[in-house]
Amino acid sequence: MVREAYKPNVLNGRCPSQQVLDMLADKWSVLVITCLGGETKRYSDLLREIGGISQKMLTHTLRILEQNGLVARKVFPVVPPHVEYSLTVLGTSLKEPLAALCRWAQNHMVEVQAARASYQDGENRKSSSLVA
Amino acid sequence: MVREAYKPNVLNGRCPSQQVLDMLADKWSVLVITCLGGETKRYSDLLREIGGISQKMLTHTLRILEQNGLVARKVFPVVPPHVEYSLTVLGTSLKEPLAALCRWAQNHMVEVQAARASYQDGENRKSSSLVA
């Protein structure tokens, strides 16, 4: 009997692909990978270029991405230590899907803001009709 | 003087597109949108089809997606209440970018698992050389 090949499925809570998605579906992971792009950068470059990230969050995110094989960390034994980060081959294959997600956020932010305002209006009308 | 058009940029911490990315870059948001696809589904369908999601998290995620104009909620005034969810036009435009992300997770989960194991091996070797 031939065993059917296992078909990965993110909707299956026991499939490792759902864990992988969980690691990727994180604003800071997306922004670190986007910011690295095809370049090699220092920690201080990333900290400066990714608006809103804290040192603690950048360190944490780089560690997770390194553990998962998406980012390579190269330490140069000089004083003070010089550390460079770049995408691995695996990380590079994520550039395009994540770029598409970032483009969507950039291209549709006005529509999302309008939808939020309209939802809030509806909620406010409901509350005022309850008070009246 | 013509004012230069504002160019959205997710790397800018004050750009609304970074907030939009934050809302999207969430495992459960991705899975709810993926599970809805082009269909209309009931709450119970989503709860059954999205492995690992709790009722509380599904309710929370649907609310966020509705507030942001990605999911439409239709309530039928019957007893017991019948509620249906579907993607809006805006939400539908996200299907393909999110599908690409899910495909990446499914197609590369084995490589990510291997990278994790290899990283862990490296860490273990470091610890044992310290003990020795």
C-alpha cells in the first residue's frame, strides 16, 4: 500500500506550516525582512530605517528570523564588535510575497481608514439612538 | 508651489500603512481571510475549518476584520440568530497576497524546520563545549 503524501495545510492546527505562518505573520518580521531586502545591514541601520521598532523588539525579531533560517548574522571579531545581517537564500524567497503584502497596506490604507471611520459612525449612531 | 504627493511607506512608524500591516500581519487574520476565500460562511463553519482557533479569538478576529472593512457580517433576524460572514471587495483584493504567504509557509515548512534544528544543534554544541 502506498502511503498518500502529506499535504501541508495552514488551516490544520497540527500542521507545521501554521507555526511557520505564525512566525511570518508579525509586523516586525515583515518589516525586518523588507528592510534587509537584498542588502547586508548593520543593527544600527535596521534600527534607524524601521520606524517605530525598539531595540528590544529588533533584537528579538532578528533572533527569531535567524533561528528560523531566514536571516544570517555575521560577527566580525573587532573592537567594538561589528555585526552584519542579511537574508539567507530561504529569506530571500520571502521578499516578493512580503513585498506584495506591504504594497497592499500602502495602496489600500485610505480605504481601510475610511472603513474604520464608517464603522465607528455606525457604532456612534447605535449608541445615540439608545440614549435618545 | 505644488505640494509633493504623500507616498505611503510601511517602514515609516507614523504612516497609517504600518498600522494596516500590523492588522494584517496576524496569523488568525490571515487564516480567517483565507478560509472565507470567495465564499459566505457561518461562524460555526469558520470555527470548524480553522484548526486551532478558539471561539474567543475567532470572535475577536472577525470583529477587527469587520471594523477594517475586510469582512461583511450579515445577521438574519431569525430564532436562533443566523449570522453569515463573507469578504468585502476590499477583503477580496487581499486573497491573493495572503494566499502567496500561506503557500510559502506550506512549501517551505520543511526547510524552516531543518533550519531550526540546525540552529538548536549549534546552540547545544556551544553549551556542551562550555561544560567540557
